[in-house]
Amino acid sequence: MLSEEGANDKKLQSEEMIEKTFKNALEVKKKYTAVYDTVRVAKDVAEIIEDEHARGNQVVVNVSGGRKPQAFGALFGAYARNDMVQRIVYVTEEDSFMIDFPVLSFNLSDTKKLILEEIHKEISSVSQIAAIAGISKGMTYNHLRELKAMGYIADGENGYILTDAGRIASI
């Protein structure tokens, strides 16, 4: 369960209700994360998903609670680990109706993901990226053009930079 330091009383009451309701059926752990930093939330959720998957648990991500940026971050974290997620759900406040969201992916090849990771390390020389990825400079330019068109990278002052979408996709 995602939470934040200094949560308001309503949120704390909801968290307590969830803990009490599920304590006999599920282990409920609380993870403190950011409220408005969707990239950090996505990373935190991806880590939680990895841990639960490694323990052999089925993973259902509920994106109902919290502020909208936090819910979007949880959704993006689930997309980053889509192969480990069984369901993504939203529960309506009005009647507690459960809506299933599609489990989408960022659909990046290992090479494109590696390129994003290298740009994150501030390596934006096409020659360096090509050598690290083990591909030609021409193919590297092609991947960079596609990543730019997808909105994952942009031109910075000293080469390519990751956008928030790129930081999330490279989780």
C-alpha cells in the first residue's frame, strides 16, 4: 500500500480500514513514496511488483487511492513491469465497483531500453552508445530517432536527455 508522510486523517483512516479488513487474508505492507513525483512513484511500484513476483505472489495493482499523480505513477510502474502484473484495477468511490484497466507495456526492445539507460547516465555520444549497445552508428541513429518520436528523449544542451516518459520507460 502506497502512502506518504503527513497523510491527512481521511487517508490514514482508509489505510487503517484496509489493514484491518485484509489482515487475516493478506499481508499488508505500507511503502512511503512521493505524492507528486510520478517517476519516483513508478520506480517504487516497480520495485514492489518485482519483490512480490519474486516471492511467487500474484500481483494486482489498485490505482484508486491517493492523489492523481500518485495513481498515475502506480499505473506507470505497473506498465513498466507488465509481465509480472495480473490485473490493474480502479475501485469507484460511489459504489465500490471494480473497473479493470488494460495491462499495457512500453513495448521497448532491450536495445532501446539500454540506450535510455545510457542517456540516463549522461552518455549521449552516438559512437559511445553504438559501442555499448553493440550496434552500428546508423542503427543507433535510427533507435534515437524512434525514441525521440515516442517522446522518451529530447535534445538537451549537451546531447540527448530523458523526458519523464523516458525515465519511466527505462525503469
